[in-house]
Amino acid sequence: MIDTPFPWQTAIQYIKGVGPNRAALFQKLEIQTLEDLLYFIPFRYEDRSGLKKISELRPGEIETVVGEVVAVGMSETSRRRMKVVDLAISDPSGLLHAKWFNQPYLKTAFKKGDRVMLNGKVKRGYSVGLAFEMESPHYEKVGDNEAQVHIDRIVPVYHETKGITSKALRSLTFQALARYGTQIPDFLPPDLIRKFHLPSLREAIQHIHFPPKGTDLSELNAGKSLAHKRLAFDELFLLECGLALRQQGRTEQVEGIAFDTSEAIVEPLRKLVSFSLTGAQERVLSEIAPDMASVHPMHRLIQGDVGSGKTIVALLSLLIAIENGYQAAIMAPTEILAEQHDFSLRAYLEARGKSMLLLTSDMKKSNKTEALEQIGSGQVDLVIGTHALIQEGVAFANLGLAVVDEQHKFGVLQRAKLVLKGSQPDLLIMTATPIPRTLAMTLYGDLNISVIDELPPGRTPIRTRLFSGRQRDQVYRLVEAELAKGHQAYVVCPLVEESEKLDLKAATELYALFQTETFPQRKIGLLHGRMKREEKETMMRQFKDKRIDLLVATTVVEVGIDIPNASVMVIEHVERYGLSQLHQLRGRVGRGTAQSVCLMIADYPISKEGKQRLQAMVDTSDGFKIAEADLAIRGPGEFFGTRQAGLPSLKIANLMRDVKILEAARKEAFAWVKEDPALSTPDSLALRATLERKWQGKLEWLTLA
């Protein structure tokens, strides 16, 4: 690691104008260092370079004007009794009124004689003579010595927090750049800067905060200015360098297990499966086999829509490892999914004379102690569990293959902990949440990716319909019609503030209502996360054996239950769910040959984003299209619901907007690391130091020797 003279890590409290008290406020914006401040990028820009006299303002246009406060008052509207703050400013050419509704605190924000900048849409103010008006304009008080920062230029606007305004951030950033800006060092190799015609890092940071006159405002607000492109390339290049180093370290330096994947091993295992595999399943198995046969550890991600048959592919992979004399493990995010795997895979293991056990956090101490002894001594071949698998005290005798199911529920470091339970075991990661290509390149750029893009024969697309809460009776009539045909149904009760207790209350109340009023002639079941394992297994078995017509459940049914005769999925209060979760719930039906339906009940009003989610569900049952819609609606930062633990966040790059930049950055990063794997040449030293600084504590496996 090289030392750099630039003080990136200087604590924010030591930047002039901050101090220890204000530093605590900056922490709310995740600004702790000088580097954090310089990379706290404006979320929009205002063009205040065209300052006009008040008399020159044009009604209907968004304008910026500076004047002196001549009056400030507050009145109340006669109809809705709203408080209205009325500010009057003047310059030598005229008078302008600004009005804010239901913000009475603004009356004390101004005093006569203040110099104020207003930015907003202009209209004629008929209620105050011929003066111009602005409703709810952006405003800032400005002093004569602040004009160069806040007015008469393109001005950055930042996200704020209580006690830290956009104006304060603008002033502080301006001062910091005046003090340190000329010293900012570059870390990108000079060849890349020239190849892509990029500005220097110093120039990019300066211009992203304070664009020079003449910069295209629309490009700035779209994140497409040259400064944005340079900083987006930096972020993505550093991320892909880290992934390239990770992949290089695994494939070239680490020796793992070379499994025997010959026909003599695999063919008897295939005969355990009573149905023909799809072409996509066969293709993915053909990609897994050479990975497992290689002396280097396998790290492969399998993407497949709900019901595409990922579990059978994983099962055959697990059995290959076990037949080779190694242990295998499946880690699932929930107990019910782990229990479902235990329930569905046990017969296959027993048919080969192999042993398995289920390890969960709620096991009795005596049972858990015995289970850990069996795992540690190698007596058990397959271990299925939840996060309990990666806890201290779990030690495998010879773990050969680890499978992570529903990987988006786990962070990078959690997956790494599972791998560390063995000596370089193979890793197979599965997801039923399809990942758009750009996101896969970013989050899993160090993995080989297989896609099961074909459903088993006989499956028909699930029809999805949306109803309002007032149409609930109509929905239940449709359910009864399906039950009358001999089919079965799920009704998922509303998700209530992520509270298991409240979810349970809602489910039990709905269960009681169905038994006594809605479906009194039908056999109703109840499934929730607080039931004991034996109770859940009994309920699932009864539902599978058609002894239950309708299953009321919490979101524990999101994954892991396969009932071919279930043809109806009702989701109550559908507006409370994310798009990925809705798609998972819908995927519990459509597993047989009958036409299946998903009936969504929404209670209005619904946000704009909520309407987009529900429309996407109605429009398509294709998981990849759903994922693209989800990414477009929520953005990459929230795509997985929770931030992926261990991954550096993207502050500038946007994976929907910057696809071409991502592809270029990935290509260059992997090529650079291949050419200089230790990052030890003179052109790589600054890059190496930046990687170590920016990734420190973000990915524990990124180490540069």
C-alpha cells in the first residue's frame, strides 16, 4: 500500500466550519470524512445564472430573482382555513410576492431587510395588484459575499437533514474545494483516462459540485454530464476490479475438490428422478458438472423463475458431492423453506442409503448438541438449515458442496461464512428472483451464472387480476368456484408492519372468519411461522394430501411449498408487498396442469409506485420482466429490499442509466487485473491504494498481498 498526501480520511469535524457538534449532524447524511463530503453528490441542479430584474419576469416560466424583504405576513384562507405565509421582496424594478401554504414557521424565517433569492414558477398576482407571484418557491437568504456560491451560476442542490441545509452543504463544499481541490490525486491508470476521454478526478469533482457556465442543465439533472460519467466509471471500475481480484484469487490460486462427475456416478442419480428434465435443466447441469470436476472451487449462481425446477438441479449436484464421499449443505433463509427441503429431499437421500438432518436455531439443546456431533464426525451426509449453519460451533468433517437457496436473503459475508465451514468447498447459489443483467454483473460479477429459462411441460401462465377491497366478496366467490372443481386455494393474510405477532393475529382472525362465515362447508387450514415444526409439517402434508381445501397463511408460504392441485392464490392487502415478494407468492400456484389464477385485493389509496408494482403483476408472469420492472421502479439501491451486506454502495452510478459505462468498466477492470494481478506496477499503485481505502471493511475477502 502506498501513502497518498491527499487527506481523504480527514474527519469532517476538522473541516473548517464544522466542529464536533455539527459533525454529529453530518453523520445523519453519512458524511464522516472529507472524502464523504466530496462524494456527496447533488441530486439536482438549478440554473441561477440568468438573474433577472423583477420587472423582466415572465409568467409561466421558472425564474430566479434576488431582492430585499419589504414585508412578511400570514393570513388564513376562508375555505380550508389554511395558513398562508406571504413574503414580499423588491428590487429597483418592481415587487414580487411569494406564498407558502400550511408552513406557518416560515413567517419567522424572514425579517425586513433580508436579501433573499427565490426560484420558482412565476404567475400574475391578481390578488395583489399587478405584482408577480410565486407559490412555494425554493428560497435562500444570501449575503453580498455569498453571491459567487449561491446565485448567478448553476447551483447544486443536496439532500438535507435537520440542521444541515442544502445551502450549508454548498458553502462547506465550496470552501473544501477551495482548500483541497487542486490537490486531488488521480488513481485511474492514465491509459484509461486517455482511452475514454475522461476528465481528471480533480476536474470531475469540481464540476459535479459547481458546473462551469454553459454546462447543459438537462444533462446535469439526468446524471449524464462528463463529470457524472467520470465518477460513475470510477465507481464501477473499482467495484469490478474487486470482483476480478476475487475471481482471480479463487480460480488461479486456490485448489479445491475435483469431484468425479463421470457417467458411472451421475447416471444412477438421474434414475432417482421419475420425470424428464427440461432442456434448460439439462443445460445447467452440463455447466455445473465441469465446474465440480475442476480442481478449482465452483462458484456458480443459478437463476430460475418460480417453479422452473432449480431444486432438482441442486439435488443432483448435492448427490454427486455425497457419492464422492463428501458432506453437503443447503442454507435456506427461513425455517419453513428449510423444512420443505428436508421434507422433499429425504426420500432421495434414503433411496441412496445416505443420511441427512435439519439444523435450526430453535432446536432443543440436547438435540442440537447431538446434531453438531454428527456433523463434526461426518456421520451425516446432508445438512439442511437456516442461518444456524453459519453459527459458531458448527463444524463439518469434510464439506464438499454448499448450496445457498434464495440467495438474495443473504449477504456476501454470510455466504462466505458458509464456505469457510469447509476446505474450499464448491458453492452453488440459487435464486428464484431473476436478476437483471446489469445488476447481476455488479453484484455477482465474480460468479459464473446459469439460467433456467424454461418451465416444466404442461405449465400454463398464471392469470393475475386486481380487485379493490370492496370487491372482496366477488373474489371469494371466484375462490369457491375453483374449490368446487376440486382444486385448492391459498389466502395470504396482510403483511402488517413486518410484525410476526400482528401477522399471526391477522391470519388467525381470517381463519376464524372463513371457518364460520365465508367457507363454512370447506376444510380450512392455518399456517404461520410461530407453529412448531411438527405442526407445520402436518399442515403441509394435509394440504398436499387434499385433506384441506383452503390454506390461510402468513408470508411463510412465499417460498418452498409445491402443491400441484392448488390453482388459486389470494393475496390480501396486496399494496403492502414488494414486487419480488408478490411474484414469489404468485408462484405457489401454477404448478399443475390446471389454469391457475392470482387474485390480488388492494385497499386504496395506493401510491404511484404501488400502482406501478400492481400493474406489472397484472401485465406479466415472466420473472425476468418482473425483475426489470422492479429495478426500474425502486432503483438498484432497494432492489433486494435490504442492502446486500458487504458490498460497496453506488453513490453516483445508476445501473439503469449507466449500462454502457458498466460494460466498459467491467471489461477494462478484468483485463487490468489479468495483466497486473498484484496491482504492483507503477500505473497500478494509486489504484491499489484507492481499492484498499474504499473497500476497507466492505468485503472482508478483498485482500491484496
